[in-house]
Amino acid sequence: MAIAKAPGPTTRTRDARSTREAILQAATRLMHVRGYQNTSLDDVLRESGVGKGNFYYHFRSKEELGYAILDQIVAGFVERTLEPCFADPDGAPLGQIRCFLDRLEQAQRDRKCVGGCVMGNLASELSDVHEGFRARLATVFMAWQARFAAALTAAKGRGEIAAACDPAATARFLVASLEGAILLTKVIKDIGVMEQCVAELKRYLAAYETRS
């Protein structure tokens, strides 16, 4: 009689990884629609098909799961939306910012104005009630703002924008305006809102642009 071999380390690692990913995917879907506080651990277990014991093998708490989701969201945002526009160190700085504006607009179009900005949703829901999430989200938005400010500073150094432009203040205005535009698009369910806001932000940047 043949004796079945115990699964090797590779198999166990792969199974653990797929279980963890199933939990993250299910929780992300639920929290995107319901929010963090209105998504229970039972909801996540039911959606993912994972048992409670397996859940606690990967995450000590719902809070730890929430942090892992936020890390994943931020990594995806940086990899798929932010970095592609700013990856070329020799690229035109204002062109890089416009590229990013276009990517955000297209993302809302692809999602049919549903869901809004996951980071913005979490910030709105949790910033006043959960210091851990507030601090992490603040870091994300500050990094986004810093990327814009660096591009504007580079453009200023090249003489491409007027000396009156304050890169830090302009970057903060752009980030705040984009988050507001995404929220309004989500509420009104009309991509025309996002298109108009992006067009106005481009005109705002153009007002600082120098003419050669």
C-alpha cells in the first residue's frame, strides 16, 4: 500500500499564500463598497470561504487585515497610476502631471464612476476615529503631494513655470482638488464631472506656464 507523501515546503507556502490572497481580495471588495467599520470579520470569512482558524494564522485581527489592505492599495496606486507617469527622470515635469491627471480620469471612466478613491474613502471614514489608519493615510497623501511638488520644482528650475508658483502649495491644491473631483463624480455618477475638473486643473497649470 502506497503511503501518501506529506506536502513539501513549496506546496505549503503556495497554499498559505493563496489563502492569504483570498482573504485580502474578499476584504478589499467588501470594504470598498461597505467601508471598514461596516465590514465584519464574519463577512470576510463568508466572502473568502476561509475558516476562522486560517484567518488568524495570517492576521491577528481585523485591524491588521485593514493595514495589509491599505498597504496593497497604496502599492497598486503607486505601481499602476503614479509611477508610470513620473518614471522618466528626463521627462517634461508638467507633462508628467498632466499624464497623471489623465490616468485618474480614465480610472473613473473604467469604473463607471463607482467606488471613488479607496484611499479617500478610508480617510473620510477613519481619520477621526482611528489614529493608526489616519497616520498611514496621511503619509500616502503627503507622498502623492511630494511627487507633484518635486515635478513643479523641476519645472520651475527649467524656467517652464512662473516664479510666482509655489510648488508645495500648488501640489496640495492639486491633490485636494482631485480627491474632491473623484468624490463628486462618485456621488453624481457622471464622468463629465471628472472630465470638467481635470480640464480646469490643466488650465490652472497652464496659467503658470511660461511662454517661450
